[in-house]
Amino acid sequence: MTGLRSAFPLFFALFLVVLLTACGSEDVEPGVLRIITQPGGAEISINGQHFGTTPAEAGEALELRLPAGRYAIEAHRPGDRFVELVGTVEVEHQETRVAAPVVVRLERRLTEAGEARQAEEAARVEERRARMAARFVGNQNGTVLEEAAGLMWMRCAIGQEWTGDGCDGAGRQVNWDRAARLAEETVFAGHDDWRLPTQPELYALTFCSTGRRAEPTREGLGGGCVGDYEQPTIIASVFPDTPQHSFWTSTPHERLNYSAWGVSFLTGHTGTGARSDFIYLRLVRDLD
């Protein structure tokens, strides 16, 4: 009986260790590195070696048994020939404890073909921009000449101040009647014959960097830029710091005496609005 009593504590201790080990068997075993990518379905390389693909299901992990150490994890999900998704993260993996999953968030990156296409498109944009900018001759007094159209433009919106290389200030917004009076009252760069531009004159200043426009309606409404175009939709080197908003023209609506035409340099479209609306104005004059 004495021998049995002395052996019982040792037996109980071994049983307790086995029991505790079994109770924790539902957890991921120590030494297992769990990797989740957002989105899933990404190829995983660790320290330059391929280790498989994360599950496509959201929140599901790729489980890898690895010794303790510092690992650089790279995730890559192919897209098309122009775009791919990539993500990187460095972790300190501990073999002796269960760690939370490593989450790698994938971001969009251009492939070599995508970078080449982007460079080609940028060159086309610059060509379109240079071609349109060539229509104008800038002056240091805050005016610019559009000689082919026989016009002189203010480089800044009313309310802005020409600084020599840009336009300072937020600009002034007024209703259509007040805009016409301001034009008559304005003396600038030695000239007192400034006026509101007509709808065709102002709309001709819009620039779509994509080279594409929506088809206007039968009434001439719309015609804005299409695609991932630059804003404001105007040549910034000619008309710097232009507010990305609508500007008045002198053209009244043909039928509605409470409406007049304007042009938006946010979208490059033209349309009509109530004459009581408060928007910007840029003045023009006819060349002598």
C-alpha cells in the first residue's frame, strides 16, 4: 500500500499534463504561421521561397509550420496583363506560442506592360495639352491672347489676383445680372471693354485630358469629359488656379428668361442654370 500511495501523485501529474495538452489541441499548434490575404487567393513567398496560395474565401488562412525566426512575406495575386495585386509584411515568428494570423493587405500595382501603357497615355496627354496651349500667348499683366479667335482673356477669375505666375484667392461668385454689371465696370490691364464670354467662347476653353467627351444633347447640354480626366478641365499653364466649378457666360436661355448658360471646369460640360445662382466668372475682350 505504501508503494501505491507514493506512485499515485506522479501518475496524477502525468495524467494532468496529458489532459491539458488534449484540451488545447483545438488551437493551431505552436510553430504554425497563419497567413491571411485581403483579398484571398494570393501566391505566398517567404524569404524568396514559394509556399503556396492563400484560400480564396475571405478570412481563411494559409497555415505553414515554420521554425522561429524573422520572415519577409510577399503576396501576389495576378490580375490582367496591366495590373496586379501585391503586398508585403515582415513578421517575427515565435515557434513556442500560438500567434494571431498575419494579415497581408494587397494593393494595386502596374505590371511592366501597365507601366508602358501608362507612359504612352501620359505622352498622349502632354501632346494634347501642348497642342491646345499653343492656341494662347500669355502676358505677364494677367491676360492671355487667343489670337485665332480674336480674343484677350483674363487669366484669373474675377475676385482672384494675378501674382505674376498664378492666381491668388478663392474667386468671387455672383448671380448672372451682377456678373454682367461687373464686366461693364471692370478696368484691367489698361482696358475697360471687358465682357462676359459667350457660351461657345467659354466652352472652347475646356480641356479633356483623356481626349474623350460625352455626346451633348440636342439642346447642346452636357458634352463633359469622359474617363479618368484631370481637374480642373482647363489648361492650368494658361489659366492657373481655376476654381473647379461653374462659370457664367453671356448667353441667355433661348426660351426661359430666368435661365442662362454656364460652363463647368470641374467636368468640362456646359448647361443652363437659374440666373439667380451664384457662380464664378472670367472676363474676355475682343482684340482691337
